[in-house]
Amino acid sequence: MANRFWTGAVNGGTGTWDTSDTTNWSATSGGVGGASVPTTGDTAFFDANSGAGTCTLGSDVTVPILNLTGYTGTLAFSTFKIGVTGTATTVLNLGTTAALTGLRRIDITANATTGTRTLIGVLTSSSGGPEANAPDIFVLAGTDTISAGIRCRDLNFAGFSGAFTSTFPFVHGDLTLSSTMTTNSGTSSILFSSTSATTRNITSNGVTFNFPFSFNGVGGSWALQDDLTISTTRHIELANGTLDANNRNVTVGGFYSWNGTKTLNMGSGVWTITGAVVAGLPAWGAGVRTTGFTLNAGTSTINMTSASAKTFSGGDYIYGTLNQGGAGALTITGANTFASITNTAQPATITFPASTTTTVSALGVVGTSGNQITLNSSTAGTRATLLDASGVVSVSFCTIKDINATGGATWNAFTTSGNIDAGNNLGWDFLVQLGRYMYTRRKNKVIF
């Protein structure tokens, strides 16, 4: 394998890269032109001695390794693309100073079976900023590992059956995984950084992501194209832009909002929050940074499934259904509004914020004999308030303490339904129900 250098010694580095023009190719950095054009056996270098001119592709070209470290010129793709066929440790290094124009597509094509191929480079130059400079990266073959810490537009793994390791890649466009690949566990986020109003698509094809997601593109927009699953110890961070679940289901260790202007459209899917404390933050952290945050819950369900204690930091927003779906105690913070609060775990605890009103349209909380659901306040002796404007609320096998039930609804907690008045409650009817009659021990009279 030979090294070939695009040289600035000829025309300041301006010329054509095709399969036959040797004018700007040298065997040494900064050397004279006339060396053979790099082919599938040669590494193509663009470096500090390659000039500030423009290298224009005149055809599709293929090299095993492409390295743009130190290059300050422009690589103009026109309507052509570059294929990278190597299996070396680093097969693509875009550097930080090159400018790319035109099609800007690089195909990683080698059918590598072992080892790790690394793609790096952040390309922060060009008048349009890093997003306008980023190439599309297509990984079309291989069963090895691709490690990506690259700034790109689309990142597409069509045809790849190996493992993907995230080392903080910036993705300005679409992300598409193949159904035959996997992802390696890591703490480095994949950074969705689009600043375009054009919606970018995320397609997982059933693959579980084992690293965090961070959405941080001012004015950007992303939509899920299928259900999204991220491992229990990882999170989704929304800082800037609009994330649209597109009525898909989302399974993730935790979610939180961060500084910036952001919108979450939850749709009609189920958001399963599997973690307890993720990245040192609440499992559901919409209340972490509420400034600039718009939350559209739709008809979604948030299912908190951790077997460890977890916190729902609601941020005073309006939600669909919140479900206590894990054995770990669920603590709710914020003056939130819910279409419904339910449970699918027994026994379980739901703790409401003291001296705060939680508004519900329905409370479908049900325990079983010997498996009570505890409803209490975050501060013993200080009531939390549940408000339902109308209808009848009925719970069973609940132990209730420090809860003020109010609004226009009737709040039934019949003791014959296994409910226990643990003290300091208001507004609940703790009645003994006998057929169509109810008897209250406190008032000592029959109510028809």
C-alpha cells in the first residue's frame, strides 16, 4: 500500500481528482505532482501541504483510507462520491479544517469481519458552519465494530451487521440502523445537532441503543420512524429543537429537559421509563429545566417501571396517563395535571407533593388483598391535594395518608374494598358498603 498526497505545489492545490489525472498527486507531502492516482491499494492524504485550493471530484473514487488532517482547502464532491474500502483502525479522518461541498457522500464499503474501524473528524470550517460542511456517511458492509466520533449529516448503516460504538458523533441529518446490527454500551451520547427546520428522521429497525441520546440543535426537528429502545442506564436529553415521538413507543432509562428552547411531542405511544436515577437526575425530568420548554403530551402513557425508588419531576405540565408500573416507590413533584394516574404493580407507593395540587381526570389505583397501594404526601403531616372536577373516583386496597381529595368529584375509598384511612385525610368517603347501603363509622348513620 502506497501513500498518495494531494499537493499544493501544483496550482495551489486546485485540480481534479478522478481515476486518471495525476497532476496534483505526489508520493510525499508537499512534493511535486505526477505520482499515480490513489486506488484501492493507496491511502489518500490531504494535509497542510495540500494547498488552500479546490480539489474537485471528476468521478466516483475509491481508496482504503481517507485522511484530511490539516487540510485547509476545499474538497468539492460535485455529483460524485468517495468510497472507503479499508479495514485499518482509522479508515476515515476528516480533520477539523477542510471544507466540503457538493454531494458530500462517503461510503464505508469493506466487508470487514474483525477489529474496529474508526471514523473521526469534526469539520468545523466553511461559511455555512459545521452543518453545511458535514458529509453523509453510509456504512454498507461489515460484521466488525464501527467507532464513530465524526460530525456528519446522515449516518446510515444500511448493509452493516456489526456493532456500533458511539464516541460523541454529531448527526445533523437522519440516523438509520440496520436490523442486523447491534450497539455497544457506552456513556458517550450520540448528538443530534440539526439546526434546520427540515425534520430529520431516526430509524432504529428494532435495535436497542446502549448509549445516551442528546438533542441539541437550535431550531432543529426530529421524528421517530419506529419504536425507540434505549437501555435502562441511559437517557434522552432534550436541550434545543423539537423531538416528535410520532406516535411511536419509547423505552428508555430516563428523560430530562435541559437549557435551551425545546419542544417534546409525545403522541399516542407508551413511554416506558425503566430507570430510577439516570445521569444523577430524576427518571422523568421534565421539571429539571422548564424555561423554554413546551410539552405536548397527546394521549401518551408514561409507565415508570423501575423496581427501585424513582421520581417523576413533572414540571407543572399537562400529561396523559401516568402509571406506577414498578415495585420501587414513585414520588411525583410539581403541580401537574394528568388525564389519569394508574398502577400495574402491587404493592406499590405513590407519593404526591405536599402543599401542592395534583389535578386528575381519573384515579384508577387498585391494589389487591395483602398488596396495598400506599397514597401519601411527600411530607408526613402535611397534606398533598388531589383535585378532580367531576365524576366518581373509586380506589381499592389503598392505604391513604395526608391526602386532601377535592374538586367536584366524589372520592370513594370504601373500607369494604380493602382501603385503610391512615390519618390526616380530607374529602375521602371511607365507608362500609353493604349492598346498596353505605355505613360511615365516623358519622354513625346509614346513607341511602
